[in-house]
Amino acid sequence: KDVAADVGMADGRATRAAAWGDFDADGDPDLLVGFAAGAGPVLRLYRNHHAQFEDVTAKSGLTVGTGAVRQPAWIDFDGDDDLDLFVAFRDRANALYRNDAGAFVEVASNLGLADTRKSVGAVWFDYDEDGDLDLYVANQDGDANGLYRNDDGRFSDAAEDAGLAWGGRVPHDPTRGTVRPCAADVDGDGRFDILTANYGSNGLFRNREAGKFADASSAWGIANDGRHDTCAIGDFDNDGRVDVYVNGTVSEGVSHRDYLFRNVGTRFEDVTSPTLLSLHASHGALWVDFDGDGDEDLALAGTRPDLLPLVWRNLLPASTARRWLKVRVVDGRGRATRAGAEIRVYAAGTRTLISSRLVDTGSGYNSQNDLPAHVGVGSASRVDVEVVFPHRGRRQVVPARGVETGRSRPLIMTVPTAVVPPRQPDVIFVPTRQSVADDMLTMAGVTSKDVVYDLGSGDGRILILAAQKFGATGVGIEIDPKLVDMARTIARDGEVEGRVSFVNGDLFEADISPATVVTIFLSPSVNARLESKLRQELRPGTRIVSHQFPIGRWPPDKTTRADDGTLLYLWTVPKG
């Protein structure tokens, strides 16, 4: 039964995307919908309150007037235990909305994620295993794909270096592109590989550690040429090896064929039935055990109104269907905020890997689910389960031993908030006078083209002034979380939250390389310890202004007095 009207979300507009995620952490999944262009905003956020849905788009700050919406994904990119929102757009810069207590602030341009290429699909996972979620973006119209490495909340494109720039298709061909990337442990080695559904030959890239991927598309028999929309990851025979359904598009009167690939351990085997081919499915495809009998069924969308959408029921024998486990990963409050968590299942009492899964961060065609992960376990009656969650620069590991398989209810795996031993601030917070902040920014020659980093940013006043008066963007690094919250509130009230961001972190560990201007008001000893970091990480030409204190033995290029008579020092990072 269609209950959309009964629960308050019977939208009549053409829909391009949908993502379920508990953004308010109240225990039930909310829904983000992306519309095709038309009357009104292109995003709509429905808050779920006991199965009744309220449109909270405007009050949450997600009113977006235009844009060709593609992949949305709920993920906790900054490790603060709430779900942020990423949205890929086909015709404008991609967006990342940081969740600040239910109010969303767009921060992509500040963090390096405002990709203006023709983006369609995306998936988040910790590809370099450094303890935070990275992002792989699929681009169309001959644009290269992007692999955005997350380094302390700042992102840089590493696709070319990692071997993932083209996803198996012909480079620079405007008729080719990648529509859907999928992260899955195809070869059973415990690392997450990348599959791509392309306009062109489909791709498989095996994760070879150290952030590098090797093209295995032809060797695994998946490099089929055509136009494809979706790579849907499942395990339809419950043998522990991930299978894949690749959905061909229907366009300009041509139906590009679909593929059902069974993983036989060293390659994929095409097991597509003639009946499946006759459907001419297009775009949407998802695996889900809709009837709860222990095997994954296949949901398909397409262009034939007489047949699609439909669900293909999986009729595995009962003995085979029992070889499974469903795993739900939650935080310490029992909330589903752990998208991107890695689930590995081992033969009980051993380290023999049976299967791996990723808690969904983008799947199907521009969708995301909030369901427990389905894991086939082969012939195992008991298994050990290990969940790894990339969080705050750490990979938290939570084990469960001797778990019975074939159980009707999901195994709940709780990943609590990472406990980071507090470090005392190096200096006591003393607010910089507003006139002195103005003098510091003027001394540095700040303009709208600058990215200002304030190390020990306190209540954020220097960065907020840099955005309001000088038009700059900026990042503040502050170890005191209360001051970070205060700075974010002041920035929001000052209507510059989209231009500045504040990170709760250690200034000695933060990546400051994107800065063109650095401001500090610390102490002589802290400045001396900071000297080598500034010299090594900042690019030539970056300006540094310090209030009151020099930086070790580094001679300043200029010294002056601020409005209150205190000293200001200026350095410009030299070449070499």
C-alpha cells in the first residue's frame, strides 16, 4: 500500500534522488528528496516523528533554488556524532552541508569539495585507512572522477595518483563518463575496491593498499562497453562473495543491456536471465530482503510502465537462505550515525575472512538506505564479527564473537564516541580587540581571494571580521570545543557561516597547507614550537601575522604597532 499521503510526504514532482538518514538523532530515519528542475526548491528534507513526516527544509537551512540534483549522502565527515549532508550536482558545484544541531551550513568551498565538474554518483569510505571518511565522485561528459582524501577535515583530489581518475573508461571523451561508483570488497582480501558503472566500459579497481588501486576490469570480466547507470552490490547466493547487478540505461530509443554478475572468487560470471533482459530496466536497482526470508531480492526501476518498477523475489532454497547475517551499526545512543562503518565477518575463532560490507554511504541510482547490512556467510553456522569505524582520525574496532547466523533479528553493533584524552590548551584564551584584529588583517593585505587560517581561533572574531569586512574565507583551529561552538554561533548570527568554518582540533596536528594568510595570538614558547610547522607546511608567499610575540628566531619582514600599542609581526614564507 502506498502510504505517502497518510504520512505527509506525497510529493507529485519528478524525483531524482532520495537518501534516508537520522539527521536529528532521534532514533528514526528522516528523508532527503532531490527533485528534477521545476517549481520550487530542488531539495526537500522530511523529519520523521513517529512515522509522520514534517517538511523542515527551510528551518534547517537546506532551501536550494536550482540545481540538477544527483547523489545525496548522509555521513559524519567531521566526527562530531551527527550526520552531515553531501549532495552531488550535475550542473553546479557539489555541496557539503555541516550539521550544526539541526541547522545546516554549506562548507564545501572552504574544505575543498566544491567540485564543478559534471558529477552524478558518489560514495564515501576510508580508502587510505587513516581514520576518516574520504569521497569518490563519479563525473560525466568526459570529466575525470575525483577521489577526495580527507586530511583533518580538508579535502584534496588524489584520483590521478590513486589510479581512479577515469574509472575504466576512455579519458577525456565527452561522450563517456562514470555514473555510479560502488565500494565493495570484491576479491575478499578485506580492503574495499571500487566498481564503476560507466558510459563506456565498466570498471573494477582492486585496492592494493597504500592508497593505490589496480585496474582489474578485464581480468574479472566486467569491462562491458555500453551505457550503464547503476552498480548494485549484493550477495544473492549468500556464499559470502559480493555479486553485482549493472543496470543499462534506456535512452534515445536504445536499451543498453543489464548484467547480473555472480562472483566466483577470481572473476565475475554473467548469469543474466533472458527474462531479466526483457524488462529493459533503467537507472534504479537495489538489493533488499523485502520478504525477510534471508536472501536478497532485487528491486528495479525503468521506462516500461506495464512492468516497472518491480521486485524480483529471490527463491533460494531454505538451506541456502539461512546462511546470512544482518548487522546494524549504531552509536553509543543507539542511533544510526555510523555510515561508512566497515563490517567484516570471520569464521568463528579464526581470522579467516568470509565477507566484508560497508554501511551505506551512497548506492543504487542517487540513493542511500538506512537498513541493516546483509552479509552472506557461506556454510558458517557461527561467525566472529568486527566493525571498524573511521572516526576523528582513528579506526575504532568493535568485535563480537561466536555470533549465530540465520538469526531473524539484526545483530546490533555499538560504536561509541571515540574518547580522545583531553589536552590542556597551550594558552589561556584572551580575546583580541576588534581594532587589533582589523590591524592584523590589514597588515597581511587580506582580500576576497585569501584563505585565512587562525590558529587558536577562540571565539572566531578574526575570521568573522575577515569574511565580513575583507570578503575572505577561512578556517579556525581551536582546541576548546566550547569556544568552537561559540564561534560557529557568532558566525551564523553574522551571516558568514558559509565562508568560515571552525574545527575542534590541535593546531600542531592540523593541516594548514591551504592557507594564504595565517594569524596567531599565542605565546613566545608556543610560537617557537610552531616555527618549523609554519616553514614546512605553508606555501611560498603565504603571509603570517602574529600579535605581540615573535616566532622563535625567524626574523620578521615587518614590525608595527596596533591601535592599542601592542606589537604586530609580519612574515612572508620564502621560496625554497
